[in-house]
Amino acid sequence: MSTATVTTIMDLCEELWPASYAESWDTVGLAVGDPAAPVRRLLLALDPVDSVVAEAVDGGYDMLVTHHPLLLRGITSVNAGTLKGGAVHALIRAGVAQFNAHTNADSARGGVTDVLAEVLGLTGTTPLAPTAEAPAGVGIGRVGDLSGPQTVESLARRLAAVLDATVTGVRIAGDPDAEVTRVAVLGGAGDSMFDAVRGSGAGVYITSDLRHHPATEARDTANRTDGTPHLIDISHWAAEALWLDRAADQLATAAESAGHEIDIAVSRIRTDPWTVRIDQPLDSHSGPAPAGPVFTDPSAPTED
Ligand SMILES: [Zn+2]
């Protein structure tokens, strides 16, 4: 067993989540660090926010590998008095390298989206938007089939059970009682993918960060006969945090077979920004009732 370097980790990550799979607008790879520096202890996390940077620094880690980028857009200063500059200074001062695998990890086989598709029991999955010049199966989102028809609500309840609890919870747009077999899923912000979802024949689309206008337009353009695709909105953080343990296992296995001993930990800091939800009685809503049964009774029994 030999000591790994930042370069070693970058090479292992490239095998798992090739940078060429990343979307053109994305930033992936090494943001901070000396490629030649040794890495004995590595921290894996979803977001390189201040609390996670502090965990890496205070915990004596040599490298922080995240899903979301620290520096997505170009910067012209690393002034320590700014948010990003402060993080860069803290990392360099403590000798912590920072690397990320974002849409390349979303798109890779066995990556973020596949982990989410697996917990739903989807089979025969293919990408919603295949990545150009990548092997088959690589791309953004997945569409696949359940073993049999399930109601949209039972699927939403399954998600509520397997995902970490969040204040935003799990929401349905459309008919909770509709039965679906074909499911489209995208772990991150997915409201730019409706054309691909409609083209996939999915009965339901599970994604995060659905905004008002894309969601209402998607309902207005849903299939007139069966209302598909119905929508299930899940927490961006919870949907992607599901992947961290898998990524840690994959990285540990790859490091070991390359002859390196690395202590890999997964951050348990919740980086979901939402902290409180104020529940409102539904009869407080003014105006006409929604066309479909949008709200469901959270105390209703599960169907499966
Ligand atoms: Zn994300």
C-alpha cells in the first residue's frame, strides 16, 4: 500500500466519473490544491458550503471531494473577505485540496441518477438525454419501468420513506391516484427536461426544484386523456445525498485495487438550506379549487 496523492484521487475519480461527461456549462475537477500533495484522509460531501469546508479543515482531512462545484462561475479575485475567497483561503491554509464531480457524476453509469433509480426499483433504465460521444447508458436523467403499476401517491410515499427527511418533503402535481409503470427521474433541478420526459412516455416525472411556471405549464400540456406525466417534486439535497455512500464505496474500492490506503468519510452535515415549514390548513386557500386533487392527506395509509 502506498500513499495516494491528489493526482491519484483525481485519476480514480476520472475512472468513475469522466470529466468529459459533464455538461458544457458545468465546472468539474480540482478547484483548490496541489496535485502532488499526499492524501491519507478524504471527506466526501454534497456541497462545499462553509460548514463543510470547516469540517474538512477542523477534521484534518487532506482532500474534500464534493458533488456541487465550489467555483461554478469565473471569479476575478480570491479576496478572503468574500464567500468563495474565504473558502479558498481556509482550504489552502489547512492544506486541504478541493475537487468535485457534478453533472459527470449525475450522468455516469452507477452515478447519482442511477442510485435514485435503483431505490425506486426501476429496471431497463436509459438516459433521458444521452451524453454525446459517451458510452450507451451515460446521460442526464433516467427513464425506466417499475415491476408493475403503482399509484403516483404510493411512489411518492416510497420516496418519502427512503429519502432523508426534509422540510420541503415530497410533493405531487397531478393525480395521486393515477397508476404508472414508466418513471422518469432526475436528481437535481429538472425543470428544463420536460420535452425529453414527454418523449420518454413516462407516466410520472420525479425531480427537484420544480418552479411554478415550468410546473404549471407541464400540467397544462399534460396528456389530455391520462394526465401524464404527473410530477413528484423531491428535495434536491435529499435526492443527491443518497449517492454519497455509494460514491464513497466506489472510491474506496478503486483506491484499494490501485494499492492505496485512504480513509474516506462521508460528511453528515445537512446542507439542505430549508429549516422550517409552517403547515397551513388547506381550507385557508382562497380562490377556485385546483382542478385535480393536488393536496393529499398526510395521515392517509400507504398503499404498499
Ligand atoms: Zn445537484
